Amino acid sequence: MATYKKRDNEFKKSRGEKIEQRSFTAKIFGKLDYWATMLEDWVARNQKVIFTIIGIVILAVLGYLAYTKFIVEPRQKEAVNEMSQSMNYYNRALQLDPGPNQDTLFLNAINGAGGYGLVDITENYNGTDAANIAHYLTGMAYLRMGKYKKAVDELEQYKGADEITGPLAKGAIGDAFINNDQPKDALRYYEKAAQMRDNDFTTPRYLLKAATTALQLKQNDKAEKYLNLIQEDYPDSPEADKAAAYLGMVQNDGK
């Protein structure tokens, strides 16, 4: 008999829990129904506002697409056409040794001679890929001409998203600072250039420049770290042999 009473109690308890659970579930669904009704009422009262917002978003998307198709793309093509003469001067300058003749061609490329110069492209076609490239080329030209502040100003404006020119631009800023006797600033940009991308061309190149600049600043621990990175991660690069030589210098200097 005792066993029967225990089971009867358990049955009553289980039945009570189920009723309580159904009651709780009913409350939850009741609240959901309430908020759904409230949302429907709000939507009904604010249909004009909602449709206005949706209309604004659609117009913004269509406007952006139209702007890209009918304004940005034609401006980009026009900028490239206008840039052709400057590019001709720039490429001819690269074929010459540093000197007055090279500087003249670079200046023709920058300021224009018989057409738009690179500066004209950056000013008149701002926001286009052509203007972005013009900043890069102008900065590199100024660097080769020894106009280091102007080089930094132009290269800082370049947005390089590709694998090579982004690090090259940052590294060129480092070169401008090192040539202007600002090794601390140079080291900062060499480190940025080395970290921007991981490839066998720019990374060991700027790790080595960072290392030699760190040595110049008597930061031997940092120099040793960068030199070891070159040897470990880029053993087949042209910089690896140079890194070995500099490591010997660092280790001898520490004795």
C-alpha cells in the first residue's frame, strides 16, 4: 500500500508540473501575441514613415549606382587619358641616370608640359584611381629628385591596397626620412612597410632596412630580431646574405 501511495503522489506531482508548464507556455505565447499586435498597430500607424525610409534607401542605392556608372567611370577614363603625357615623361625619366636631365623630365611629369601634369590629375580628378596613382608617382619622383618633404606629403596620400605598391610607398617614406637625417621616423615607416604584406619581395627588403636603421640608432636587439626573421622566413631572398653579415656585426658588437 505504501508503494501505491508514493506512485500516486508522483503522478499528481508530474500532472501538476505539466499543468504549470502549459500555463507558462500559454503566458509566453500570450506575450508574443501582444507584442505582435502592438507591432502590427505601429506599422499600420506609421506606414508612410516606413515607406518613406524604404524609398530613401532605394533612392540612395540607385543614386550610388548611377553615380558610379555615369560620373565616376567616365571621370576615371578621362583622367587616364589626360595622364598619358605625364606618364610618358615619368617613364623616360626612369631610363636616365640621376641628374639635371632626369629632374627635368620628372618636373614635366609632375607639373605638365603640353598637357596635364600629375598634380593636375590629383586636383581635378580627386577620388579616382588615376588620382591615387598620381600621388604615388609624384611622391616617387620627388624622392628621386631629393625633395624629401614633398615626397612624404604625396606618398602619405597614396592608398595602396595591392601587394607591392602599398609597402613600396611606406618604404619610400622611410627612405625620405633616412635621407633627411631622421632615422627614428625612417625606422617607423620601414617597420610599417615590412608588416603591410607578407611576400618575398617587399618584406625582406624592408626588414633589412629596418634592421640597419635600428643598428644606426643603437637598437641592437631590434636589429637582431629583424635580421633573424629574414634568415628564417626568407632564406632565398637577396637580403638573406646581407642579413648574415649584419648579424655577425651585431653579435661581435655585443661581446
